[in-house]
Amino acid sequence: FSFLMTEALLIFSPETSLLRSFSRKVKVRVHWALQLLALLCALLGLGIITYNKHLSGKAHFVTWHGLTGLLTVLYAGGQCGGGVLLLYPKLIKNWTLAKLKLYHATSGLVGYLLGCASLMLGMCSLWFTTSVTSISWYLAMLCPVLTSLVIMNQVSNAYLYRKRSQH
């Protein structure tokens, strides 16, 4: 989920995208496909975890990781719905395409950060901290922190670039 979401967002980066020479239309389609795959992975993971907890008689969604994970999956589903509106902007009247793009990018950043928070909370779980120790734990924790900073920088740069080009 995290890898696919990160790659889907980096597609629009002029510095890091493997598709920087492709048209915007191709980038949007690849972004859409990767985000849909990320959502499907999240739903599959949620289903497997829920089923496993049911089999072992454990409570569902009682940890911060479980709650933020559930919220992240629901949010990602809503964000995908918002992406569909960008593909078909005529479905929403009284909204400009620019405004829809801005809200989609901003709420996408919130969803991405929510996903990173869920991942980091999972890394604080008893199972993870006993399985991954010492420097490995810190390196694992550093991954979502660094990718969050890269994604936040990309979104803010895109916003500032759009603002400058409008003047």
C-alpha cells in the first residue's frame, strides 16, 4: 500500500518520476491505476487481518494502529472517488477543474500522511518491536518519515508553481 501510494504520487514530480517525459494524460492514468492497486491491497490486507482476528477470537480495531489503518482505508476509498470526479469533472457543477485538483491534491496529502502514521504506529506494536530490533527498527521508521517529507515537498512545490504561473 505504502509503496504503491508513494509511487503514484511521485509520478507527477518532475525530479523523481520515471515517466517525466510522458504526457500528463498518461501520468494521470498511471496514477489512477497505482492508486486503485493501493486501495485493493489495503482492502485485501484489511480483510485478511479482520478474518485472522475473527479466527483467533481477538478484538478488532482496538489499537491506534488498527483505528488509523481502518480510517486510512476508508479515506483512500473516498479519495479514489474524488479522483473519479477529476476524470469526469462535469459530474460536479459549480466547481472549476483547478479547484477540484487543488482539493484532491491537498486531501491526498492528508490521506498519505494518515497512511504513514498508521504504518509508523504498526512499527510501534509489540510484534514489530520484538521482531525488528536496534538500528533496523530506526531505519524502518525512517522510511515513512522521509517519504512523507518528499511527498509534502512535492505537493507544496506543485502548489507554489501553479500560483506563480497564474500571475
